[in-house]
Amino acid sequence: MPAVTSAAEFVSYIDAFLAAEKYLVGLGVRQDWRPGRDDGCWRVKYPIEVDGEQRGESLIVDAYPDRTPVEFYILIEFGQVICRVDFEPNGGHTNDIWGPVPDLAPLVSGPHYHAWELNKHYFKSTTRAIELHNAIALPDNLRRFAAVFRWFAAQNNIRLNGPLELDLPPRTRIV
Amino acid sequence: MNAIDLVKSALYEVSFVQEAEDGVLVTIPCMYPSGGLVSVMVRGGPTAFFVSDEGKALRELLSACPEEEVSDSKLKNGFAVSGLNVFKGRITSPEVSLMQLPAAISLVANASRDTANWLFDHCKIHRRKDFKRIVREFLEKTFAEQPLKAAAIAGGSNKSHKFDNVVLLSNGKRLVVDAVVHDANSINAAVATNIDVRERHDPNIIQRIVYDDEEEWSGPDLALLGLGGTLVAFSRSQDVFSRFTGSRAQ
């Protein structure tokens, strides 16, 4: 990532990054899930390549296979997350209805997507993490991991060449 | 519907109770920093219960800063309520009676939200950036009229060391700028390399080590790095290196 000296520069960089055609390094290779940062979490991480270069951006999937219903998160990060799917069937989200993005649904129930375009206006600092205040509901037909993953990739111009060699990790605990 | 019914109906959208696999999920009309609704899991019954945030406060942080490592003891800093426990990232109540359950739900939910807020406020972004490229781009702009190139320089040991940034100054001297990131390998390599080059005792070589002062450097780390030579914090580079440009020849 090039040097950025202001939030505006960072926003411009991410706008360009998301608009560019991207690939996930190692996507066609079977991935090993590894323990995530919190209990019950399993994580897989793909470096993101643009124009043949990997500059440190990654796509991360955090999955909680022992939860019922299963929950998972798909995100793009540069050390902080810039967009994210929260697949929480029993969850909910309140949007910033008086904020800079008009016409947002006040509440979103179930799985939802925090898009960069809905949240970049909050980016005011290069040293503090940005809160992704706004989200939209995932389309109703997206209820399986592979479909959600493909949808997220399409939303962010990530080309998935070939079959997705990735499925959620198996449960680790007997119900 | 009267006003009360309308408000109740609205409230049910942000406050509800659902049966879960091994307990009851209670969602309350409160939000995490991201806007996610706060919820707790109640397990047990009919006379003794446990309430847990199921690690949601921690998940809030990880959803923004996925590489953060947070211990249970750190999580405890986020809330002031006594009596709650933290175990494997989950904020939990002790065993409570049916009479205590409403309070326990409220306390755990609030502790979870407060902790999420606290974690977020204390989250440092680990911005991974190509510091060496940043320094090179800066030097290319600063020394736009002087040749900047990578070069190999032999040290006092006669071992050849490769430097990415060597500027031929207008007075004929060479300015060698070594960009260092905050990890042991980078530090050790920079110290050894720069000490060896200094051992040439060549008056026509000027060495500077540039470090990223947006990272947290301890005193000992900087002292160690300083064994290699004169240090320049990147935030001060403009002031320092402008002294070497052609308009103000050394």
C-alpha cells in the first residue's frame, strides 16, 4: 500500500483498490482452517493480488462451526476491515439513519453486508479503526457459504477462477 | 392500535427472545459500536441460570481489527461491574436465581457493549505498509535532481552489502539511506550492515537509518538500532534530508 498522509488519500486508495480486478492467492488450493482469534473461531486467509502485486491486503473468513445456526464472517482488511459480511442468522443491525447515507433501512435482521460504499464517509483518521456503521441485508437466496462467498467476491470485483476449494470447517463438538 | 401497542410493536424489532440450541437468546434494544444489536445467551433453569455474551464484545473488535490479540484479562478492563467473569473471551455471569435473572441479563449485556466500546477505542491499527517503498518514493521526490539508485558497498570486513537507496550528492559524497521496519530481523540486519560500512572509515559515505515512527519502538529497540548509526524518524525525514539536497549542499 503506498504512503498515505490523510484519510482522503486512504479512501481514494481503497476506492481504486476495490474497483480493480483482484485475485485471491491460493484460492484453487485446498486451505487449512486454523484457530482464529477467539474461542470457537476458525480462520482462513487469502492474500489479495492486484496487477500481479500483493501489497498486504487480505480476504479473511472467520467461521464458527459449532454454533447453531452456523455463523461466519467474510471480510477484506488492510490491518483494519473495510467491508464485511456478517452471516449471523439470529443477529441484527441498526443503521445510522441520520448519517450521511440516505435511504437506508433502519434495521436489518439476519445476515447482512457492510459495504465500503456505505461506510467510507466515516473514515476520518488513518490511525483509528473505522466502524462500519451501515449494512444491507443479504439477498434472501444466499444462505449457503459458497453462495455468500461468491456473492461477496462479485461485490468487490474479486475474480474466482475455477471451483471454490473451500467449505466451512466441520463441527468440533458433539451436539 | 393505541400508542402503547405501536411502540411495543416497534420495540419487538430490536428486543426479542429466541430459543437457541442450548439456551435462550435474548436481544436487547442496545447497539455495539458497529450497530449490531446486543444479545446474550441464557442457559440453565428453572431455578438457576447463567448469562453469557458468547464472546460478542470480542467479536465486535475482531470484525474491525481481525489481527488483534485480546486476553481475558484485557477484556476485563472494559467493564466495571463486579461479579462478572471472563473466560475464553466470553463475559459471563455467575449462577443467578430466577429473581436475579433480569438484572443479570442487563448487566452482562451492558458489560458486553461497554467492553466492545472500550476495545474499539484502544484498538491500534496494524497497518501493513511497504515501508521500504515508502522511503524510496520519498527519497526519489526529495532528490529529484540527484541520482538515486541501489548499490553494493563493501564494509570494513570486505563483505559487500546491498543498499536500496544510495544518493550521489552534489559534493561527491554518497548518502546511504537504510529503511528499517520494527522486527528483529530487519533491526539486526541494519545494525550489522551499517556497523560494517562505518568500519570502512570512508569520509565520502554518509549513512542514515530511517525507521517508521508510526510503529511503537521501545527505548532499547532504538538504542540497539542506533548502534548502526544515525537514526531518522520517518516523520522527520523531510527536515533532515532536505539538508542534503543540491540547494543546501553538505
